[in-house]
Amino acid sequence: MAAFTFRDVVQKGDFLITAEVMPPKGPNAEEFLAKALLLKDRVHGVNVTDSNRAVMRMSPLAASLLLKQQGLEPICQLACRDRNRIALQGDLLGAAALGIHNILALTGDPVAVGDHPDARSVCDFESVRLLQAIGKLNQGFDWQDHPLNQPTQLFAGAAVDPQCPSLSGLSRRFERKINAGAQFFQTQMITDFDQFARFMDVLGYPAGKPVLAGVFLLKSAKNALFINRTLPGVKIPDAVIERLARAEHPLEEGMRLCAEQIQKARQLCQGVHLMAIRKEELIPQILDWAGIPALSKS
């Protein structure tokens, strides 16, 4: 078992470190667990994605339990795209019964971008109503106000995109998630730290909830250009792409960029959320370069 809970660290006010690991596309979890275990004593929580980008993978609930059994602290992502309110609440009760208390409430990416484009989206709820449902479960009632045999103790978070071009729309959505019970926020990939600083000044700090800046490992200039083409709302600056293109070792340069962004985030917000897709084993080195020590075992 982890020596701490993510809730404990949030309440303590430490600078938060989380990282994302995708569950396997298949029942063999050996590689998934091996990568996650490299993050032990380096991160406060390991996000388990829920068929991210609508690509079908192992259930995040099952993958979270596997992490918990290895002494890691999972943050189980739960997307509304694939479940109605009955299934969502059932999974939340299952998570609570298994001791998986950290939930990131998401609406979910559209199925058209994934590997089952003919699937039907459910979207009976979206992230705000999922947060509201978690709040009711924590009070001992389901969505229809039927009593549970025991309240849950779920610790709910949400996503936020500080680079949304509409400040008014961003503000409304952010406020709705706060009012619905979000206890922490993990951002989308941050590419403009000046804009992120403005978000923190106007919305982040006043909200009184920790915001973890999304830091993404760019592996090459080609990788950066691909992200610019395929991820709506993301614009990696030309200067970053040129820096990667000039680098003798682009992956190492991407790691240095990550470390620099972590250092920037330490001056602006309450934590970072690291995304190093298929290169999670590099996260400890990136944290070392950023001056982030291993976690205390006390």
C-alpha cells in the first residue's frame, strides 16, 4: 500500500507530481506495471486513462486495482462517453469498494478519433454532472436520491484547458466544476506558460483548489508537428519545434524541455501532471533534471 494518499498530499499543500500511464490493449499488464513501478517514490499519483483518444484499452478500474496492489496511488480516470448514469455510478461504487478513491471525472474524447469510429457514444452525463453524482455518492445517495448502504469517500478531480480561446467560456466551465465538487484540476498540455500564468491569476489561485500543469514529453519535431495537426486547441510554438529539429538527440532535448517546463510550473501553480506516452520510464530522469527529489517515505 502507498505510504500516503493523494488526498493527504493535496491537503498538506505539497507541490504535487502526477503522471499518466495508459492501460494495455490486451489482458497482459506486465509492461504497464513495469512502467508504473518506475514512478514509485517519484509521483504522488498515477493517472490511469480511460480509453484515451477513444482507443479501446483495459478498464481503468481494473488497471487502477493492479497499481494499488503494487503499492502505487492510482487516479482513476472515468469518461462519460461510454457509460450511462447507472454504469458510471456502479463503477464508482466498485472503485470505492476496492479502495480506489481518486477519480478524474471526464466527458471523454469523441469516438470518431479512436479505433472504433462506428461505436455509439453514450454521454448520458458529462464531467460536471459526473462530479455532482460523486458528491451525492459521498453523501450516501445515488443520483435518484436512493440511499446507499454506506457513503463513498471518493476524491474527485477534473480537467481544465487554460489555453481555451474563450476566457468567459473557460471561466463558466471552471466555476461549474468547482461548484460540482472538484477538489483538484489537471490541465491539458500547456504550450503557452504566459497564458497559463494569466489563467492562474484570474481563475486558478482564487478558486483555492490545486491546479496541476500538464507537461508533455515531445519526442521529436515530427512528433510536435503531428500533435499540432491532430490535437484541437494545441499549438506548440515554432521555436520549440525548431529547437527539437536542430537537436542532435531530439528525445533528450524533449526531456530537457519537460524539465524546464516543470521548473516554470513550480513558480506558477500547485503541481505538474506528466504525460510521456510510451516513454514513461524517462520520467524519473526528467524529474531529476527539474530538481524534483524522490518523495519522502515518511
